[in-house]
Amino acid sequence: MAASAIPFRPWARRMLTPTVEALLALICLLAVVGLGLLAKTAFVTRHDLRVDVRAEALRSPHGTQLALALTDAASEVVGIGVLLLAVVVLVLRRRRWDAARLVAAAGTAWVLGIVLKSLIGRTRPPATLELLKPDSAASFPSGHDTTACITILVALVVLRGLPRARLVVTALAVVFAAAVGASRVYLGDHYPTDVLGSWLTVATAALLVRAFTDLRPVRRAATRLLRDPAPEPIGARS
């Protein structure tokens, strides 16, 4: 299998052309923007707030310590560190193309999250619910959970070719991202829809980067610049 080919079954690989990937990315983008605008309405905010209030009632000293630890583990500094470690591993394994695509996907997710925060402009939950001072005034999407979701991409890319390890580590990354999202609600820093927005943000970024890098001219350019074996064309035998 080529260096950056993702091990889909042949029929799935034939379906996931750059055009289809771009369409899926557009759908995810519209979904996250639509969710953000919907989240600002009084109806959604009222129901979101009910969840935050119920989470406040469940607080305990040990639960708070765990939530704070999860928040620290999903900081951008930690996320960048994990990404750099993944890049080093991929480069040492002569998978420079995969490393470049992973950096592009993670970077796009972080930038898109910042853009959405500014575009949507949703305010945080009431200060009376906060256990931790927010790092910004905007609430949608959750930046910490965006970083946590990026670890799912790291697991999928770095462990390609190791199916059992990939399945286990990816599952753990999903649990971690879900736990971080729950901790952000528990701490009163975010609403549940902010967390859902972070998942859609990362999915949008991953699909956008995949659609672009699956274009044949981009693949050929990557082969020349990175001196990496050219990825198999869409629909090639795996």
C-alpha cells in the first residue's frame, strides 16, 4: 500500500473521490455554521443551560479535579506537542506526505475554530456557573475539545497499518475527546452544543484537507517536494 493511502475497501475508495470529499466537507461546514447560529437562539440556549445547571449539581471535589486535569490535557500547548511528536514519528518512518497532511488537517481545524468563534460570537454560560475563568469571551466551538478531537486524527494517521493498535488507540482518543467535552460543560465554560460544534469543526477540516490533497496535481507536487512515494490514485487496488 502506498505511503499515504488510507486502507478503505476498494468500493469505498472509488466512492471517496476528491469531489465527494469536498461535498462532504461543505456539508459539515454548513452544519457547523448552522449549528452555531442555531445555538445562539433563546430556545437552544435555554435547553443548553439546563444541562449546564444539572452538571453543576453533580460537582464534587474529585470530579472537579478530574475536569481540570482533562482541560489541562487538552490545552493547545499539549495538542501542539502531541502533533509534533506524531510528525517526528511519521518522518522517521518515511511518511512525510502523511506528516504534511496531518499538520494541514490539525492547523485547519484550529484556524477554523478561531474563525467560527469570531463569526458566531456566542457568549459563554453565566459566570455564576464557571469554575474556571474562560480563555476567551466566545463560546462556540469549544477550543479545548477541538484540540482533543485532533488526537483522533493523530491516532488514525500514525497507526495506519497497525489495525489492532489503531482501533484501540483511536477508541481511547474518542473517549478522551468525549471526556474533555463533558469536562468543559461540567466546569461551566461551555454549552453542550459548543462541544458538538468542535467535533464538526475537526471533521470539516479533515475532509477539506483530504479533498485538496487527493487532487492528482497536489499528489504529483507532493511527490516532487517531499520525495515521498506518490499516493495511489483514488480507486486503485489496495
